[in-house]
Amino acid sequence: MFFRQTSVIVAASMLMLSVTAYGQNITKEQMKGQDEQIQEIKGDVLSISADLNRLEEKLLYPSDTEVSVFVSLAGGETFRLDSVDVLLDNKPVARHIYSFKELEALKKSGVQRIYTGNIRTGDHELQFSYNGKTDSGSDLKKSEHYKVSKGVGPKIVEVSLAAQNITFKDR
């Protein structure tokens, strides 16, 4: 009987050791497979997120009613832009105060989308104003009105800022 119990204990121990060793091999292989699966899932999630962002934009801003306003600095301008205000049909739609990094980006020919919204077809009044400082340190305030003629399809208005004037371009 003792021999039988010892045999069972030895057999059970050997079985447990072999299962443990076998489990470690599977775990390493599974880990590699799981890492690959995780990377694949991350890629899928990023792709789905980009698709959802595009769909959300299409739902919020259908191309028939969409209007976007972009801001840029005229080439060679050195004044410091502090803030901009955008009114559409006498309603405030955007206000932005510029950080140093944003201003540097604009000076390097950057363009900022300041507003995207929905409007009906027809004529609308866009009022754009900005505050800043000249190189000599004096205050700079400019304001201009522009008639936006919205047709079918998206409308883009680029506002180019200079120390002396504001220029509007339809795209």
C-alpha cells in the first residue's frame, strides 16, 4: 500500500511539473500572440476613431450648409496678434486669444481654422476684428465687414491679417 501511495505521489508530482513546464511554454507563445493582437486592435481602434470623427463632422456640418473661416497672417507681417473675434450675422461665433506658439506658427505661414458652422444659402454678414501690438509697442485694432455669399456646397473664407488691413478671400 505504501508503494502504491508513493507511486501515486511521484506520478502526480511528475504530472504537475510537466504541466507547469508546458504551461510556461504556452504562456510565452501566448504573450507574443497577445502582443500582436493588442497592436492590431490598437490600429483598428485608431482607424475607427478617425472614421467616427469624419462621420461626426459630416453630420454636424453637412456640406450644403457648411461654412469655415480660416485665419492667416499676410506674408512678412511682424506685428503681434493678441486676439480675434468673429461675428456672423451679428452673432458672436468665435473668439480666440493667441499663445506665443500659435503666433509663431501663423508667422511661419500657418493657417488656423477659427470657425466651422452651418448657415443657409444666401448672403450673410461676416464681421472680423483683431487686437494686437505693432513692433513699436502701440495698440493695434482693426475691424472689417465682409458679405459671404453662401451657395450649395461648402463655403470657405480665408481672412488674411496685416498691420494695415484685413483681406478676405473666398475659396
